[in-house]
Amino acid sequence: MTDGTSMLGKIVKVTVDRPMGSFHPKHQNLYYPVNYGYIEGIPAPDGEEQDVYILGVDRPVKEFIGRIIAVVRRLDDVEEKWVAAPEDMCFTRAQIQEQIFFQEQYFRSEIILLDKRERQESNMTETRENPARPEGEIGEKMLKRMNKSHGPLRNFGLSQIPWRPDMRILDVGCGGGATIREMLELSQDSVIDGVDYSEVSVAQSQELNREYLGKRCHISQGDAADLPFSENSYDLATAVETVYFWPDPEKAFSEVLRVLKPSGMFAVLNEGSDPDQCDWPKIDGFLRIYRPAELETLMKKAGFEEVEVHQGQGQMICVTGKKRGEKG
């Protein structure tokens, strides 16, 4: 058995048996947004060959040669996972956590970083990659990655919605635009508006959905707590992996209620729902993981009715509520 910390900084060859875009052979709901493989000849604590996450590669590969940049040590057992990346690439702890969360969310883990790299990064704040407000080239890359990594959550959450044709839909905090694209396919002839606080997110959402822009899709910059839309406008509103960053969630939930039509539905999709298990860094001093009951309370306090919590795999949740219908 090899102690992972002794391998930090070393160059390794990884055989990829679970390429980016594949699913776990036993757990079919577990989707791999990164390449994942093993190092031949290096035994892991569980007796198998050592598993490795591969970051910084944006396509499926069969083999990878790169540097070990981190060790993920699971606290409840003896298992370790190593993290590798191309030699010329650096990742902060926050970036590593976000990219391996799809699997590590089910375990209590600590991440041990390459000391030299951590010193080099010490003057680089983690807000340079800021999910709350993506900026610049780093933000563009992060949004593309999130479009892929949030796929399983979208598949689960959007399956809880009763779809029909000719809906008017609002995606609040639309990010890289993948949710909008999926909903355009799920609800034929529907019109979808997207809004995001980040200029980079707006631009990327527009690019991803350019064939629909001006026809079935409109994307603009705006604040969830001050939505630039008229009341009673939408049949459905969604918020996917975004309420964590809303400074005033009560105001934002009330705004969503305002713009929904009577009987309209609001669906909140989150991949983290247990603050005790989510060791996520704060972004610009603010990030909040909500328990399902807390989201229920926010919904009801804003005036939503028929509030339901739908539990997916791991910490995935979809919380739905409806605006009161018109009196007959």
C-alpha cells in the first residue's frame, strides 16, 4: 500500500475505466463528469489498484499521464482517492471539491493538497472561480464544467415537473444555460426566459441556446431579488444549484411568486442538502446549504402552497411549490 501524500507532485500514468460521460457500473444514477481510472501496480488500502480522479481534461480519454495534485482521504474508512491533472495546471481546494463532489458527497473526506502548489496559490483567493458570479475566462470554463456535472441533478429534478406544451418558463440563475436547453426539449413550443446576475453566465447561456434566441428563448441579466418581469407571467420557474448564493432568499422567493401565474409552480433543485456533510468553501463570504425543511419554510413564508420535497440520490433534492390558483 502506498501513502498518497508521498505521491504528491509525482507524474503517473492512469488507465481510465470510467471515462467522462459514463455511469457507475453498479450505481446507474452516478454519472462521471470527469475521467476516472486507476494506476496499475499501485495497490490501494482496499486491496484494489489505486483510483484516481482526472481534472483538467475536457473529453473522454482511455489513458492519462499527469501529476498527482491532491489526495482525498475518506475519514470513515481506510480508502483514499488521488487527484491528477496536467503538469501545467493548478487547482484550488474549492475547484477540486466542486469537481469530485458528484461522488465524494456520499463520504466524509479531507483533501490533502500538494504543499508547493498550495504555497504558489496562497495569494490567489478562491473567489477567482466564483459560482455566485462567474467572471472572465475562469468563469467561462467553470460554467462549461457545471453544465456537464449538474446533469444528473437536472435529470432527477426536471422529472418531478408535470410538463405540457406551450408553457412560459423562467430559469432563475440560469448559469451556463444547460437547464434552459433541456427544458426547451422537454416542453415543445414553450417559451423560456433565463436570468442571471453574471454577464458571463448570460453570454454563455445565449451562446448555448443561440438557435432558439429571439424565438423560444430570451436571456437577460438581472437579480433574483428584483426580477425584471411582470407579475403573473410564468407557468413554471426553476432555480438549479443557485439559491445557495442568494443574499436575500426571502425576497427572491417572493419575487418568483410575484411573476408566476396563478397555479404556477416553482422548483428548486439542489445537489447539497445537508450542511453537516457539505464542506464547501464560502464564496465572497457567503454560501448557505439549505436543509429540505428550510427550503419548505422559505416556500411557505413567501406564499407558496402544496410544497413538496422530492429526494433523489445522495443529497439531491427538488423542492416544489405552487402559487395559489384563481378563485372560481
